[in-house]
Amino acid sequence: MKRRTLLTSALAGAWLGLNGSAKAARYPDRPLQWIVPYPPGGATDSVARAVAASMGEQLGQPVVILNRPGGATNIGTEAAIKAPADGYTLLLAVPPLVVNPALYPQLSYQPLRDMQAVGLVALNPNVLVVPASSPFKTPQQLFEAAQARPDTLTIGSPGIGTVPHLVSLLIGQELNVRVVPVPYKGSAALMPDLVSGRVDAAMNNLFAEVASIRSGKVRALATLGDQRSPLLPDVPSMTELGLSQLAGMGWIGVVAHSGTDPSRIEVLEQAVLRAAKDPAIAGRLEAMGLMVQPQGRQAFQQRLVAEAQLWQSTVRRAGVTVD
């Protein structure tokens, strides 16, 4: 009788131990939060919500969007870095993540040290546009005019540190053409001055400009990428025009705290990639002008490193900083 009791207790203990280990190993076992460093309702926020809904279904736990706008994405990034490195806090990654260390020398974080890639969702094309009344029909005509009249032609962008702003800096560095970059606080602030001709041209997010291009309010000279956009099939790319050094692309991806367990990063990576490859989600993103080209964590990490080197060098050469 005593032997049977001991055997039963041992089996029960083993079962409890295995069951406890299974519970401890299960991930995720509670909701995740995904920090978006922009206000709700914008295009980038819409991308995150579409992907988060799919991830939640796959993981069996909701992925809750937490909007933390401000500070050129620094507020949201710092919140993600301060969160526990347990795989339950994600950050929407866009170019300012790797640009801001050059723009803000006093930052409390280093993105490539403190964050690690989970996956890339899509590329975010940009476009060079001029007012409808502008005499310029090609980028070359615009740059030739700027060369003839240095420091007079203005090129607007949706903000300091955005890829459009950085490409406007590259015009001087790569083409030796002295234009005047004019970063605005968002596309909404830029558009009235562009349409009215108060700025000579603008580099901007493709999706923000498509309606104005199609309505004839502005004229597209080139997309800032290697290939034409399906939304603007008649507009050449910078690479096509022989200006590959101006082929700046935005991107939207997911990163997590660098201290997160690799097995959890792998779970998140697979969920992100499956979401991005879902035909319904991909169709929605492509309708917004995005190029859905998912990448896993290793390829995306390589992109982050390369982008940091390119754009931080561009910012430092231009001598641009923000207090």
C-alpha cells in the first residue's frame, strides 16, 4: 500500500512538473502591446493595425496597438526600450529609428544596440513632385536650374529625418547641387505650400501625393526607388533616370528589445511574415502605395545596419541636428 502511494505521488509530481514546464514555455500566454510612435488614423498606424489583427489570430492572444506619438518617434521608441525584454512589447520600426541618433546627439538609446529586428513588412516609396504650374518636367531640369541659381530652389519634405528630407540633403552631397531643404511638420502642412508654389518642389510619401497628382494639382517627376510604382505607372523611377543615388525608400517593420529570448523573436517573426504575406492584407497595403516585400529578422537587421550607416552619414555631412 505504501509503495502504491509513493508511486502515485511520483507520477503525480512528474505530471505536475511537465505541465508546469509546458505552461512556463508557452508563449505568448497574455496580450502583447505594439507601440506605434505616431498618432492613430495615419497610414503607418493603419499598417500596424492590419498586421496586428492577423498576428493576434495566429498567436492566440490580442496584439494591442499603443500609440505613443511625439519627439520624431523618440517617445515611442524610448517606451519600447524601457519595457521588459520579454517579447510582449513590440515597436513599429520606420527610418527615424536609425536616423535619430545623428539628429539628436543626446538620445538616451542606441537603436542597433537596444533593439533587434523581428521582420520587415513593406517598403514605403516616395516621390519628387512640383506644382502644376512649374516649368520643370524632369528631375534633371529641376537640378540644372538649382545649379544655375544655387541656394534658391526650395524642396519641401514632411519632416526632419524623414527619408524625403534625407534625399533632399543627398542632392547636394551626391550631385553637388545646392538646393534649400524645407522640412515641414507632416504632409498636411506641406501640401498647401506645394500646390500654391511657395516651395519649388517636394519629396514626399507616395501615398500622400497620389490624389493630388491624379487631380493635376501637382506633377510627379520621379519616384524615389529602383522601379516604377503601380499607382503611378507613367512616372519613371530615379534609378531609371540614372539617379540611383537618390533612390531613397522608406520602410515599415517590427522590432523588439534586444534582450528578448531568441525563441520568442522567432515566434514573432513568423507571425509578422505570415501577416504580410496574407493576400487580403497585402492588397490593402499595396492600395496605399506600399511595396509589400516581407523580410525575416536576419535580412531586416542587415537593412537596419545599412540604413543607419547611410542616413546617419548623410545627416552628419549636412551638419543637421535638433536640440
